[in-house]
Amino acid sequence: MTNFSHNFAGAGAITADSVTVTGTVTAGALVGPLTGNTTGTHTGPVATDALTVRDVAVVAPPPNTSAELLAALSPLTSVAAWRHDRVGVASGTVASFGNLAATLTIAGTPTVGHPQAKADGGTARGMYFDASTTDSLSADVLDPAATSFVAGVRCALVADPGGTDHHLIGRNKATGGVIPGWTIYVGDNGDLKYWVSDGTHIFSGTFAATTLAIGSPPIEIVAQLDRSGADPVFRLRWSRNGATISSTSVTMASLGSISTTAQEFGFGAVPAAAPSFNGGAWVQWAWFASGTQAEGSSLAQTCSQGLGWEQ
């Protein structure tokens, strides 16, 4: 926000990606995990709840730095993340801006900087995987094997370039008619679906019917595979514009390691050499963490709320 001056007395809330105040801020409440006192300096990510302007919720922007990412995703301490909206050319690699290294490689010619209309009336930029089978951003990284993991993505379905199911985020590889790994994907009709398999046990289904139709505003999805109990539990949460849509969980009894050779983690038609699902999706940004830090029945909700994806 630049060259901005206005008297907001009685005008209600204001919202911007960033606001610089040279004077004093007086507020009825500051929302967020803050460190400080009631009269001095406060630090930390303010406004983890959604912001509103005249009763219209404003989409929470992605973190800009690793420090901002970790502050929002506390208690996670090791996180990989990618800002697809910052990619300038449809070639090369995209490094994680989190403190966990995970560089992904662009295959094909996805559209970078593609504008997608948001629910708040604005526009977000991102990477659009506009080919059915040749566009991806992926690599053989972030293999959870038999450990817990949690991941999140802000995504949309721009069009149907071919096929019936379109990959949003995950790590997988089709092998002999089975797809070991994990995937969040969307059908032509907007059904949000999941697939988790160790090559023997398959858990799949629709978790949100007709929720992400072609051209609809971006949605946020958090997926967690929690192996801390007797049987793994797969938790899913989805939201839009700072408001929770719903959540669900699935017990995945006897699920073993979900690794196999030639798997790739990423977005678009993954793996690049032989995609398990089709392109057509758009992604603004995403993140991933694994290990014991990714365990706990309330972690997925805590992460979503910390990012401002939910109330």
C-alpha cells in the first residue's frame, strides 16, 4: 500500500497486503500470536483471522519469508514451501522458501502468473498447469515413507485440458494399476478427492462434492496423515476466503510405507514422465512438513488457522 491517506473514523475495517503506520495505532483488539505487553512493543504475525472490508472477507496473503511461514505454522519447525505466484518463467527450478530444502523442477510449459479471480473480488496470480499430461512442477523429494506428514495448498481448477481427474498436490507413482503414495485431486465436476496407498491397501474417495468447479475461486486444503496412534488417521480440512467449509477424517488401518521408486512430489501432471492424474489445476502456493512434528489431532486445524485460512 503506497501513497495512501484517509480518515477512517467510523469507516470500518481496512485491509491491505501490508500497511506502514508512522504514528500510533489504536485498536480494540489485536488478533494473532503476539509477543509483548499491553503498553509496549508487540511482535508476531498479526491477524491470523480473516480480515474484512465492509463485510467482505479478504484472502490472507501467503507468507513472504521462512520466518513468517514458521510463525504462522507453529508448532511446526521444519517446513518446505513454494510461492508459485513468484515464478517468472516457465522453465528451470523452484526452490523452497521454507527452512526445509526441497527444489522442484518445471516440466513442460505451464502458464506462470496466471490470474485467478478470488472470492473477495480481487485477483491472485499463480502457476496454471494447462496441459493434460506434460506440465508439472515436481521432483523426487519429500518422501514421508512410513512417517506422518501434513501439507497445505491454495489451488483452483482453471479448465479441463483432458482426462477426468486433475492433480492438486501430492507424491505418487502409478505402478501396475496401483498408485502408491498420496494425492489430493479434483474431478471434472468439482468433486475434491483423496488417494492414499501403500501399494496393497488403497484408501480413496470424495471428501467434498462439487466444491471446486472449473473457474471457481481458489480453495485452501490441509491434508494430514497422522501415524501417532494404533492406525494411521488421514485428516482433511478445506476452506475458502478465511472461512471453514468443512473437515473430515479417515482411519487407514494397516497402511504401511507409501513409498515406491520413481515417485515425485509436486503439482500438475505428476510424475512428469508418466502422470498418474491430469493437469488443469492452478496453484498460488503450498507447504509440506513431515515426521513427529506433523502428528496430533488438532494440528491440521492449528496450521490452517495460523495461516488465516480459517477463523
